[in-house]
Amino acid sequence: MDPVASAEHLFAERYGRRPAGVWSAPGRVNLIGEHTDYNDGFVFPFAIDKRTTVALGDRDDRLIRVASTFSPDVVELHIDELSPDAVSGWAAYPLGVAWALGEFGADLAHVRGVDLHIDSDVPVGAGLSSSAALECAVALALDEHWGLGFDRPTLAKVGRLAENRVVGAPTGIMDQSASLLGEHDAGVFLDCRSLDADVIPLGFAASGLSLLVIDTKVEHAHSTGGYAARRASCEAGARALGVESLRDLHVGDLARAQEVLDDETFRRVRHVVTENQRVLDTVRSLREHGAGSIGPMLDASHVSMRDDFEISVPELDLAVETAQANGAIGARMTGGGFGGAAIALVIDALVPVITKAVGAAFAEHGYRAPAIFTVHASQGARRDA
């Protein structure tokens, strides 16, 4: 059953009628640019061909009901009761989006309630931003159904606000931007300060390359301490160096930063500053030399996240090292860290070789078997039916 038919069927099974429409939004892989987004820096993600689907039906009252295939519960809330503290758990994502739309000026006093049913094939906990896929699918569905007329950059801000204030994860705007702005065979080069976005062709297929995702099955949670601690270090470093954000620093400023900051804060700052430069170098190299030229930036990014930002785990390091040893053009962990997935850019013919090698290495180390699959740059959020 195709995703749209499945969404309509699941909605009807849960609510006893057909939905008024079906919307979907993709997860994302961040090709490069990690922990730079909340530092006003540069990121370069792309939307992937794994999506979250939302079927929506109208109601004649002002209740919002949300259900999903990954929970037996139906959670309901009156629109007038929407607030950051009104709900917890998985329902905080869709209901948080509804609240955040009001914070951006939507007149929620005059909209009718809706029933939502959510389905997804974006792996949860793998660093592929299943959360943003959910937020963006719901945001687009509610925006269109309620006739709000927000543009996509605003809907990205809506998703970020929901995740920050309602879910409690201090993330930046990269994930929502990729999910809403992505295009086929292209990455989204995003300036997180201005929110200017440039869609850059990737050309992986034309170059005979595949992007392999290695989901370590080590789950992470952004709302727990490690992510928040890294963000706090970045903010402390910016304050100590007298800049608005780490975006205002360049590689040439690192000598002064090392004199001013303690060792740990300096290394956190060095990662962000050098990662911003790697994003710029990757985009330039893609434009000038093609997809096969970006491996060194991917490799250097992983070293920086492992040693300076200290957000890798042994499983991620093993995945990256094994992919590199078996011919990957470049490899790095992706996502917020402390688990999740690594990515490897590989020649098509080496996909089975690297897949087998990584699986064997994990077994040898006694790690849980990883999920390994290729992803392709895909269209962003859309109405499907």
C-alpha cells in the first residue's frame, strides 16, 4: 500500500471516516555543519526519501485529537488550552506546532478543531530528524487547512519554536528548514543568521555515488544534558570573546580564543568555527569540482566532533573508521551526537562491501547490529492528497 493510501486507511480505521487531506514531510541528513545552526552559522543538509505522513480530518468543535501508529493513545486538547506545558510525550510535537502557529500570529480563536493521524518511516533516534519531519508535516497541514498563509521559512520557525518551548529540546532551525525547503538531488545551504537558503545540486547519482546511512541503534535524546551543555559552552565562549555568536569568529581568531578560554570551552568554540569553514568549503568544492571532491571535509568534520566537541560514541567512530578503511570517499557522524547515525559517501559499487564490513566490525566488537541503508535527496514537505 502506498503511503497516501496507507495514511487514509489508518485515519479511517482510527476515526471512522475519510480524512480531508494528507500531507508529508521528510527527515533529513545533514551532509555537513553540525552544532553550527544555533550559533548563527552555516549548515548543508538535504531532505531524504523517508517521510512522516499526516492525515487530517475536520471537526465541528474546537478539539485537536492526535493519534499515531507508534502509540496506542489518542491525545486530545481544546485549542483554547494549547500552551507549552499542556502536553508531554510524543503528542508535544504536533500539539506544540498548533500552539506555535498562534505565537506567530495565527488567529486560533476562529479555527475549528481537527483530527490528526501520524505515520512515519523516518527512523527514530538515528539523527535523521524524525522530530522535524513530524513538526513540518503538521505545520504544513494546519497552515493549509486553516488557511493561515504562512510561507515556508516561517513554518520552519514554527517547528523550531515548538521543539524548543514545548518539547524542551534547544535545537536550531536547520532540521525544519531542510524538511520544508528540500528539493530532489539537492542540498539546502542555509545561513542560520539571515535564514537565506540556497538550493545546491548534489549530483551524487551522476557521479556514481551513494550516501550510506549507518544507524548505530544507539539512541539519543536532544532534550537531555549533553546537547544543552554544548550549547551553553558555545554561548559562554561567545560572551567571553565579546561577540554576538560564534558565527562572528573566523579561523584566524582561534589563537586569541585559546588565550582567553579554558581548554574545554576553546575546543567547543574551535569545532564550531572550523565547521562553519568546512561547510563553506564543501559547497564551493561541490560547485567547482563535483561530488567526489568533498570527502576530506567530511572526514575532518568527524574528527572535530569526536575530539573537540566530544559528541561521538564508540559505535559512531567504528562506523566511520570502517567505512573509510573500505574505500569511502568520506565519512562522519551526523546529527546532534551521543548516538544516532554516521554517513559515508561511497562509490555505488562499494555499497555492499562497506555494508558488510561495518556489520562485521560491529559484531566483532559486540555492538548491536546497525541498520545500513542508502538515502537520496528528496522533495520537501508537500500535500499528497
